[in-house]
Amino acid sequence: MVFEHEIPEGSKLYFGASAKTKRRIETVASTLLSEAGFEEILTPLFSYHQHQSICDQRELIRINDSENHPISLRADSTIDVVRIVNKRLGGNTEHKKWFYIQPVYRYPADEQYQIGAEIIDERNLAVALQEAVRILNALKIAPLLQISNINIPRILSEMLELELDDFRHVNIEKFLSLKIDWLTRLVYLQHADEIDALVPIVPEAIKAELVKIRELCADLDYPNTVIAPLYYAKMLYYDELFFRVIEKNETYAMGGRYKNEETVSVGFAVYTDALVDKLHQ
């Protein structure tokens, strides 16, 4: 039996103090992003292209349009923003910095509010990371910032015949069982200032990707930072440097460099629901 007051598991309900906290987070973020030159965009709730963003297609909530073409509820905003700006608005705007405040949906009824920012035609992830850090600082929180490079797991999976799932699930025992000195040191690598000592002994392809992590961290003013070179993100489009803002089992923000067709961009998303819980605690 479904009672009249019930809402589906995974859906969100905000009222009173929690609604006020949610609005404050959104106001802080939108104010900072607007001051930094971002324009706001709200993308359609329904999309033809969500399968290009989500690894597990079973997470999409699918229906058909009036001509029976398959569409799905918005499960991710990033690629839709880039596609709409480049292909639908292209002749009407040259603006490259966009932000959005809108929910995404996953099967069966998971609802997640996000504040996202995309910088189109920008290769330097530091530009986006600085904006994410400004939002965290304004909210007076300092969770752990973890920086990774998705190219490293991809290269290692081919070089050592490992599955990418080993990196998604951080299968440390399997990495250590290979008894490769430089790989063992990669497993335990946590700080950017340790990279220089490791660069001379890793394979050439890994060396270049580690240097990218070091350079990203060089100008970063955020003390609670670690690096995780073997971490692999689950999004389809991230292709190089990547970051997460985490605390215990919660993720407060995530971002990285990505490519859509020939356009390289950077961006991030702040997970509003997790931040609401954090600030109430």
C-alpha cells in the first residue's frame, strides 16, 4: 500500500530550515559564478543524448517522444550544456562560461540537485577548480580535495592487462600482488610533492600524466588536498585531470577535463543535497 503522504524512495523533500539552507547554497554559488563571468543556463528536462554521458544505461529513466524516438530524463547536465551552446546557440553567443542549478534523475526515482559550471574551449582544469574552491570557502567548509588523472588507470589497464573495474573499485590487493616497485609506490602516493621522486622510475607514458597532476597542484591554495593517481571516475566523458571533494562516504563536488566531439572543456558539479546535510550537521 502507498500512503497519500509517501514520496518515492530517492526523491527529495525540502521544507523550513533545510529549504532555506538549500537556497543559501545556491545563492552563494550563483553569486560567485556570476561575479566570475559565468552566464546561467537551464537545459531541458528531457534529452536525446543522455546515453553519451552515463556509463550504466540502466540508470536512465526512459520514455518516447511524440514520434516514438527514445528520450530520457536528464541524468547529467554537462554534455547537454556543451552541445546546446555549440550547436543550438552557436550563432547567437560567443560566451564560453556557463553555470546551471537544476536536478538530475536516475532510475528508478533518484533525484539529485546540482550546481554545475562549464568552461567551453578551456583545457586548464585549474580555472574550474579555483571556482569550486571559492564556493567551498564561501560556505566555510574544507572537505578533502582529491586530484586524479584518468589517463593513468587507462594506460595501466592496457600495459598490465588489468580491468578498469579494478581501478573503479580501488582493488589495491590486486595492484600490490603484481610486485612492481613503481606501481606499489603509485598505490601509496598521496601528495604532489612526492611526485618528483617517482617520475624517474615510472614508464614514460605515466611520467607525463603524473607531471600534469603536479602542475595542477602547484598553484592550488587549498590545504586539505591529496592525490589519487589510480582512481578512475565512472563518467564517460572525463578524459584526463579530474577532482573530487569528499568526506567519509559523501561526495560534495566533482569535476574534470572532458571532450565532446572536437571541443575540449573543463567543468564541475557541486552536489547540493550532500552539502545541505553537511551544513545542518
